[in-house]
Amino acid sequence: MPREEGREEGQRAALLEGIEVGLELKFGAEGLGLMAEIAQVQDVAVLRAIQQGLRTASSLDDLRRLIP
């Protein structure tokens, strides 16, 4: 695996982990239900947007809008 790909995959894994924790803390088990969809996202920039969106989202629908 080329170095850049490995770095991006590491960032992706860290973002997914952070998103999962945020979903659980903010929305409980219902929030974790979104992880299957979010885990399909390969684009690190989209995952960053979802992570940032967690800070201001007042509902799961707010976050769903960020998932392509």
C-alpha cells in the first residue's frame, strides 16, 4: 500500500472512531444505527464534515443530509 493511501486510511479510521463515539454520546443507540451508512463513506473530507456536523446537529436528520 503506498504511503499516502496508508495515511488516508489511518485518518479515515480515526474519523470513523470519533464519529461513532460522538453519535453514541449525542444520540445513543439510535445514533449508532447511522454508523453502517457512514462507514461506507470513503472520502476523508466528507467524514470530516460529518464529524464537524455532529457538533451542531440537533437531530440525526441533520447528519443524514451530510452523507452522500
